[in-house]
Amino acid sequence: MKKYLKFDTPAVKHAGELASDYGLEHHGFVHLDKVFWNIPEAALYEEAVFRGEGKMVHGGPFLVNTGKWTARAANDKYFVSEPSTSDKIDWGEYNRPINTEKFIGILSRLQAYLQGEELFVQDVYAGADKRYRVPFRFITDKAWQSLFVRNMFHTINNQDELRKFIPEFTVISSPSFKLDPRIDGTLSETGIIVDFSKRIAVIANTSYGGEVKKTAFTIMNYLKPLQDIMAMHCSANVGEKNDVALFFGLSGTGKTTLSADPSRKLIGDDEHGWSDYGVFNFEAGCYAKVIRLSAENEPEIYECTRRYGTILENVKFDQATRKIDLDDEELTENTRASYPLNFIPNSVPEKMVNSHPENIIFLTADAQGVLPPIARLNMNQAIYHFISGYTSKIAGTELGLGIEPEITFSACFGAPFMVHHPFYYANLLRKKAEKAGAKIWLVNTGWVGGKFGIGKRISIRHTRNMLNAALEGKLDKVEYRKDELFGFEVPLSCPDVPEDVFDPSTAWGNKKEYWMKYDALASRYIENFKVFAGGVPEEVIASGPKRLKK
């Protein structure tokens, strides 16, 4: 910035005070203009505003427009195919191979591209548990992305520790650097490329903050299971009796909203590890979807959208008053807020607990409107549904999605971020859940009374009441029915929830149409699971749904 304006930016005189002795030359970066090392939030605010990267809005959040990239580029993720890791990666739709030569070419061009530029570096940890945390270095060419890193990961406050910091993994993010599909063999000019042998990742040609956090999550999903730690795309909270609950689900299914419960303490909203000692957050912040967020239904998250330190992505605001409009979807349905976990009043300061889950919840947004609102699963059913990962992709969470949700089966409730085969994670989950004696539930946060466009979204109040009853053991005392197609157990009643809610067919005007849709969903489950049938025990396959008897 200085070379263009001929005068100093706000933090330039202090840019190197918190530098590591392990400099950027170790990553191939030379002839740089200036490196801003580990500068704190206030200085990053000043730099980002000064550089015109975004706006401050009412209450103090920093608001950015990420342009074309308002969601994850799910089809543009690659892993370098090399001998030390190739046999461990589940190659396929989300894990595409790229050869070493191509990656070296991309990295070399990026290093040359950034010569003479100003870069921002944050040295942080992924993982709250010191026994299993991974030292990450994030190198960005945007001040606001450096602030995003500080929101989302575990920062270091000790200057001596920062000076001695050596990263185990380095992530380089440059939104203005474009790939060349003709040379690089990629599908587009955008790419998220990970090389486990060199311990380096590149994020090119996308400004979406979610790519930064999900790249680190993907890396943790590869590394931690090799240490017998279950890596999970879930939120987690804990009750007064130290009872942990996990909430698995894709974006838009309610992980963040449902885990931010005033009566329980939040461990984290998206990414966790489950070790022999307990559950720990990979992150130190939250990344919540905020479209149509309300103070009534999500008061804790709503307050964060009006607070200094929060980053808002693609939220519309009034230029004169600087007041935001969370109902405006002009830019995207996938509006986001990034904020430190301690912004949630009842969060766990340590971001970890030394206790094991008593309840595991699989969240599915059933856009067909046929699944019951809650069901209790036995272990074989749990493994079947975990490997299946049925839900609906909600508008805006990936590039190319329209307004109508799309049915999807996302293995482990997070297929885009899982590097090993789903069996690897499923076996870890079974082992840990059986040892902990956890109860496992399938909770539908989708539609009732018909599919999307006909029915309506299930009441969040009813969902909260059902979850609270499950977590407090109140559903252990009610009667259940066996579901005709899926075989899982559905409660007949629950405190503070109307009884007719538990029979979704009652909300349909035409019950025959309901059963046709339900049977069609069972068929989709069965067809999807054929891909996995060769690698799971027969009893897991047998625990899946059955077709409607004619």
C-alpha cells in the first residue's frame, strides 16, 4: 500500500514487532514490500478501513463484500497426489488429485506474483487441547482476512512464543491470484489446493472467508484421525451436569443456532475433535449464517451482528445510517458473521471439556417434508445415517445453488471436508460412542406439511423443546412408535410440543401423497448406500430403510 500512496499505513511502524524468527523466506517469499506480523484486532481494523477493504457499520462490526465468491467453491478443491498420503485419501468428487509438478508451478507463480507486495501473517493454533493442537501460519494479502483468522483460531499473546513459532502447516490466501486451467489442469481459475507432504495449502481467486476456515478444517480432518481422534463437522455444548451434546449437520441445518442455547454452555459451533480425554474445539470463533436472523429466536448470535470485532460478509446496509439489514438477500442467501466464541455469553472459555458426549444429534433439513421431527437411533442405524448424511443443501452455501434446497447425501454430514474414507470416520464414531454410552438422535430441521415451496419450516421453538427434552432425559420416559419405513423409534409425545407434530403425515392434506414421498425418500437412501455396501457390516445395511409394501 505504501508504494502506491507514498506514505505509511496505520500499522506500518509496528508491523514487525511480533514477528517469528522463522521468516517468510522459508515459504519461498522474497523481495516483499512489508510484512505485518500478528498484528491485533484494532490495528487490523485500521488497516482494512484504510485500504478500502470494507466498511464499519452500526455497533462496530467490519463489513466486507466478497464479490463473486459468496460461498464455498466446492468443486475446486484439490490434493497433491504423492506417495506418502495417496493411499489414505478418499479420491472422488470432493477430493480431486493434482500432481506435484502442477502444484509446484502454481506455488512458484504465486510466490512471484506476491513479490513487492505487502502481506499479513497470523501464527495461530487449530485445536484448543494443547495435546493435539496444530500450529498454523496464515499468509494473506488482505488485512480483513488476517482479522478473520484471529477471530476463528487460537491466538498467541506471548511475544516470546510468537518469536519462536514454527508452523506445522501454512495456508496462503490470495483472492486476486488466478489459476490458469490450461496450464494448471484445474476446472476454473479458482482453487483450494493442499499438499500434505509439503504441509502447505493455497487458496486462489476467492475472497470468501469460509474457504480459510474450511481449509484448516479439512487439514485437521486428515491429521487428527491418524491420532485416533474423531474429527467432526459438528457444534457442541455442555450442560450443568457436564453432559456434552454434539450436533452434526451441513450449513443451514441449525448447528450454530441450536447449539447456542442459553441453558447450556457452548463449546463451539462447527469443528471439533473427540479424543480419549473429551471434546475440544478446533476453532476459537464462530461463523454463523445470519440471513433473516432474529433477536427473538437467536438472541445471542443476533447481538454479535452489532458488535465491534465481528466481521459481516455480504450483508446489506444503509450507507447513511450504517445500519445493517439482515433480511436483505440481494447479494446472497449465505450472509455470514465471524466472531470470537467469547462473544457468546455462556460459552466455555477453555473451548474444551474433559468429558464425553452423552447425546449425539444428526441434524437433517428434510426438504421433502416427510421425516419425523426427532427419532432415536440404535447404533447400527446411527452408523447407517452417519455414512448416508442425508440433508438438503440450503441456498447460497455453495456456489451454483439456487433458491430451492437440493437433496444431498453428504457422508459424515460433511463430505466436502472429509479426506479419509467415510468408513474411517464411522468406525471411530462407533468406537467412541459405544465406549461413552451416548444416545443418538436424528432431528429434522427441515419442512413439514409438504416439500419446500408447499410446506413450512419446522418451528425452531418446537425443535428446541424436543432437543432439551432429549438432552435432559425426559424422552426416556415417553412412549415410542417404530417408524414403518426407517425402523427408528419416534416419540409419541414431548413436553411443550403438540402431539400431532410427531406424525408428519397429519400436516399433509393428502396422506397418500405423503406416503409416496416418504417411500421415494427411502428409495433414495437405499440407492445412495449401494456405494458403501461393500465396506460395512451386514447389520448396518439391514438397519437402513425398507420400501413401502404395495
